[in-house]
Amino acid sequence: MIFDPLILWCTPYTTGGVTTFAASLQRITGWSMVRLAARSSTPAKHLPGWSVPYHMRTLEELLLDPRPAILAGGSWKWDASVWQQLAKRRGGLWWVFHDPTEFKSMPHVAAVDPRLCIVLRKSNLVHQPQAQLLPQPYVLRYTNSEATRTVHAVCTARVDSIKQSHLIVEANRMLPQDRKVQMSGTPNRMYVYGKKAKYPELADIKPRPAGAHSGAELCRTAYYSVDMSRITGDGGGLQYTTLEAIDAGAVPVVDQGWMAEPGPMHALRVFTVAGSAGLAALLRAPIDHKLLAVMRAHNRSYLLRHHAARILSKAYSNAII
């Protein structure tokens, strides 16, 4: 029998880390991707912006399917009983967690079998000590080529409180036009609504296109890629914004709080800043092209050693055997 696990993509969003995880894993492994639905579909659908096919499958079909499955995300659309049934499927269900907020809020948490749990950041082992720690699947694109950089800095992270997007707005207010961070991320509407009186610039940010490498394409034009993420009890691990940045040769700039936890971020060459003033000071300073070239080469080497498709495919195959 051919080893063909299922990737169960279960989130309402076509952008963001969960969808990027599912689509990247499908491209690296070639495993079948499915979406839980009330009705199944025969012709394959395609994830917007990705060359990734998937099928709609009912709960009954997924329960009868003997293949192992790996869950990307959990959705409020499905109640607790659905997750409890999926947890007992014959082929098994491996549960993937990206950050600690999912342990606290996602509806499927109560059904998780800790022996079949995968986490993507070391800091999340606090919440599930029995979990397997695996790197995020990511499809490399630019690591062996150079680029002409015409933009000082970009931010491809979503516009959200966790991303501390308002700090980037504050930094931009301190910077001349040619040093500002060009922001392009999917907005959290509640966050934007709550902040728009003080930070009206947030309402003008246009989301980047959905799909493969859209963030990397923006990073390809820039010297720096800024992500000011800060989640209590999280950090140290690589986010997709970081992977896209170092793939495209932009040097990551992160909030210093992200480095408080152990993880692969400490193996990279990145700039850390404290708040909007620290970010503005970094971006205001003259570019040290020799330093950036050294940082870029080091980070690319890390990607090739740890995120090559054959390495990631083997890691995930071994994890769910």
C-alpha cells in the first residue's frame, strides 16, 4: 500500500500560517489534502494562489478512510463532537499546534491525543510535553539567487495585536519616506477598528495576495523584513514571515521579546529591536551592506540545511508512521 497520508486543512482562511503550513506540506510531500465539509466533492478544487489541489470530504468519509491524517488548524464551524469522533478514526489523527494561543482557544483542544501531537515551536512543549517538535514545512524558492533591492523595509505579517502592527506605524511616523516600512498584511478587522482613532494608517494597509511566495516576493525587493510579533510564553521559533524573508534575502527584524524563548531563531542572524523607537533607530541608520551580506549568507545556509524538501518530507513521514 502506498504511504499517502491525508492533510486535513480545517480553517476558514485562505491566507495565514495554518494555510501556508497545509499547502507547503502538500507541495513537499505530495500527500492528499482534504477539507471537512457537509458534502464531498469529486472534481479537485485548488487553493487560491497555490498549485495545490484538495477535495471536500464528509466526516463519515474521513472516519472510514484508513490513512493517517495530519490536522492543519481547527475551526469553530465544527463542534466538540466532531473533533472527538475524528480523534478516534482508524488511521489516527496527528494534531499540529503553531502557537500557545491555540492551546487556549481552539475548539479541538479537548480531543487531542498528546501522543499524536506536533508543535512547531519549542516554547509550546510547555503546553504539551509529549508532543513532537518539527520545523514548519516551507518550499524554498530564492536561496541561490541574488536580487536588486529597491525598498528599505517591508512587513508581510498580518495586521494584528499579536503582531504589534501599531508599533510599526509609530516607527514610520519617525522616519523619512524612503526609510518607512511598507506594510502588506491581512488585517484583523477588530484590531484595526479598535486602533483606527489613534492609528488611522492601519485602515489603509492592503493585504498581500494569497498564495505561494507572495510574502517572499515582497521581501525580495527589500533590505529588511520586519515582524514585531510578541506572544506571552512564545517565541524563539521561526514564523513563516521569517522563512520567507531569509529565503528572499531580506534580513529579519524582530521584537526582542521573541528571543526570550529558545529555538532556531537564535541560530539565525537577525536584528532585534525594542519597541517603535528601537525599530525607527535601526531603520534610520546607514545600511551596512557588508554586514547584511554576511547575515544573508548565514541565513540562507541555515535554510538549505534545515528546510530542504527531502529533509522536511522525511521528518513528517517519520512523525506519523
